[in-house]
Amino acid sequence: MSNDDDNRRMFSRWRNSEVSRNFHRLGLLVAAIILMAGLLLMAKDALGLRLWDLIPADIPILASGIATGLTGIGLVSLAAYGFVRAIGWAIDKSI
């Protein structure tokens, strides 16, 4: 028996546990809620934009703002998912 066989048993408990599965789902739900809220806020802000007043010099500024907003929303969603999974890991270890 090699060292890899011992590690597989330890990690298979974490992967197959009900707690892991439920916290994975909860993490996805929290991340999806944050993503939807951020996108709705960006859409609300875009509705107030008057496109006919834009000049060509404003387009790169607008694009960088959109890219920054989308990156920020994605990072916050990913961090929330990781935070929920870490809580699930701690609870699963304590059982």
C-alpha cells in the first residue's frame, strides 16, 4: 500500500459527505445572488446613461468601468463561494 492510497481514503470522505454537497450548493446560491445583484445594479446604472451625449473619447473610459465592475463582481462572488465552502469544511471537520 502506497502513500497515495491512504490519502485517497481521507479525501474521499470530504468529497462524498452530505455536508460538502450542501455547502457547495449553498456557496453556488450565494455567489449567484451576488452576481445577479451586481449585474442588476450595473444594468440600472446603464439605463440612466444617455448614449447620444457620448463622444468617442468616452468609450474607453466606459469600457474600463464596465470591465472593472464585472471583475469586481466576479471576485466578490468567488470570495463568497470560498467563504461558504470554508465554513462547510470547518463544520465537516468538527463532526
